[in-house]
Amino acid sequence: MKNFGFWTLTFLVVANMIGAGVFTTSGFALADLGSPGLVMWAWAIGGMIAIAGAFSYAMLVRAMPHSGGEYLFLSRKVHPLAGFIAGWVSLIAGFSGAIAFAATAFESYVMGVWSRPHWLPEGTWAIAAIIAAGAIHGWRPRAGAWVQNLVVVMKLVLLAAVLGYAAFAMDAGDVSPEFVHGDELMTGWTLVSAMAGSLVWISLSYSGFNAAVYVADEVRDARRVVPRALVTGTVVVVVLYVLLNAIFVYIPPAEDIVGQADVAAIAARSLGGAKFETFVRLTIVACLLTSVFSMMMAAPRVYAKMADDGLLPGGLRFQGESPLAATCIQIVLAVCLVLASDLQGLLSYLGLTLSICAACSVCTLLLPSVRTQAIWHPVHWLPLLYIACTLIAAAILTINDPWQIAGTVLTFGLGAIGYGLSTSLKKQNTHAVDDHPVSSP
């Protein structure tokens, strides 16, 4: 059924992008880069890369207007193994890890408003958000889309209120130009490697720009509507991110936010006291909750597509209007990661793994079976920019700290093993059917 239109898809992109990263990353970036100005440059560069990525995915969905995301693009145009690894990355990092990341941040900001009773186990709020999102999108997808649209509009209004208050209350004397590492900016390779690491983290905050491609089968006129939603949602979020982070890194004293996860709350307290901090925390709670809901909407569609192709059990296919079994699996995986991980531990792994997978997907635009123009034609400049910036940042981060790539390599390796097992079982089942044909009555 064609359940989703332009506004639902645009809100899906916005909800996927505005998650935990924008409210938690700048403190870590400031610790590495050493000055608020460099942090803002990192967010601006990351935004330009995200817009290039959104245009690239728009081109991909025009060529292949079906659900499945990176799995679909790579399996159809490169090799089923590449597609399976991309689907595996979506299963473990792209959605399960990202949902756990957003839900864990959601709980940390909820605890800043309402103290957790001693009898309530840690992780309860995060797990409750995941289960609620799965229940709405698993059983009533159309109702879930309406609820999500409403909450995303509320989220944008709240963020606009935060920006409006900051513009009204802030003056030039509030700005903190302090350096963290001495009195001068970093230069040379030190600056390049620190910027690359920050861009990998920031890329996680921008990574939801591709969200609408996962539900393309459920969109009327997907070749036209999905690309518009991708670009519109991404541009809106880039503008919001740059404005929000200007508040986060310039308002509070630099030493108060270096290495801290809750930079938004710290900045709000510096600007407007305890009451404004509470308002900002509630705004962030709404943002993180919609992030969990939107990813729970998109994720099961990837597993359903893999099940259609015989690479996952058939029970994960759509049942009626939604992939109910796939949604249940996603709930279980995300809950397990909430119980086993922390915010900072997930940040580099998710950013590196997802950016490499996205860059590989965009590379399919350059294959002779997809492109209609020469590689160096202007129509390919934005995809080439996205691929180059993403892979260069990942390479520099890996050279600077080789252990950063370990989790990514392990994830890809397990995906390859999973593909081998899946195809082996598929062949065995095919042979079993051939050896025992059904007799005619």
C-alpha cells in the first residue's frame, strides 16, 4: 500500500537526523579541536557533505525506486554479498546501534528532568521508548506516521523557540572565544587528524539524510517524491544544526563542556538558568523520542526486503501493512544494545561504519549499469565530493588511531560469514525441494 507522502517522508528525514548526535557530539569535538570556531567549521563542513549525500541518494532512488536502502543498491548493482553486508550493517549499526544510542541519550536527558526512583532499573526509559515505537509502527504503520508527523512538527517548534530565546537573550559579551589547547589554534597534521575524527562523529549526527529511501515501495511516485524529501529535510536540519551548535559551543565557558555529553543542557543553563535548562531538556527529550520512532519505522523495511530475496527467514516479510516480525526482531536487538553499551563507546564505531557503508552505496552511481553520463560529468560532482570527503576522513581517522576501524572490520567480516551461511542454507533447501518433488494429485 502507498502509505506515505512528501511531508511524511520529509519529517522522517528530519526525525532520523535530529537525534542524539547533535546534542552530545560538540563536547567531544571541542576536546579534540581545541576551539569553538573549529567545532563550528566541522559542523558546517559536515553539513555540506550531508547535502551532497542527500543529492547522491536522490539520484540512487531515481535509478532504483524501491525500499531497502544500501542493501538494495549494492545487491542489485554490485553483488549480493555486498548487499548482504550492507543489510547486516543496517541491522547491527545503522539501526540497532543508532536506536540504542538515541534511546540511551533520551533516558539521560529524561533523568535531568525527573529523577529516577531507586527501584527503577537503569535503562528502563530507553527500553520503554523502543518498545512503544515498535508497537506503533509494527501494528499500525499509517497511524504511526501521523503520530510521528505531529511530534516532529512539535519538535521543530520547540527548537525554533530555543533558537529564538537564545537570539533574544544572548549578547556579544556572552560569547566564549576560549581555546582549550593553549592560546593558539592547532595546525598541520594535528589539526587534520583532529578534524577528521570530529567529522566522523558529526557524520553520525547527519546520517539520517537517507531515511526516506527505506520506504520507497510505500510511496506514490517515488522517483519524484523521495528525492525532494531527502534534500528538503537535509537542508532544514543542516541550518538547525549550525545554529544550535553555535549556542552550544559559544555560550558556556569552554572548560564546562569539554568532553561532556550533555552540552545542550550546559549551554541552556549558562544562558537562561535552571528553568531554561529544563525547557531545553524537554525539547531534547521530544527530539530523541522521534528519532527512535523514525528509525523503528525505517529499519524493518530493510530486513523485509532481504527476506523477500531469500537472504533472511521468510517470516520477516510484510504481514499486511507492516513487517511485524522484523519489527519485533529490531526491538530485541536495540534493547540488547541499550543494556550492553554506553554513549561515547558507540559514537566512533557508528560514525565510521555507517559513513563507509553510505559511501560504498553512492559509488554505485558511477557504475556503467547505472550512470548515463561520463564519470566526470557535472551531474556526478556531488556524489564524487561525498565519496571523497567521507573516505578521506575515515582514512585519516584510521591512520591516526588504527583501533578505530576494528569494530567496522569485524562487522563487515561477520556480515560476509552470515552471507556464506545464508546462501549455503538456501542451496540446501533448493536441493531438498528438487530431490523430493511434490507429486501431482
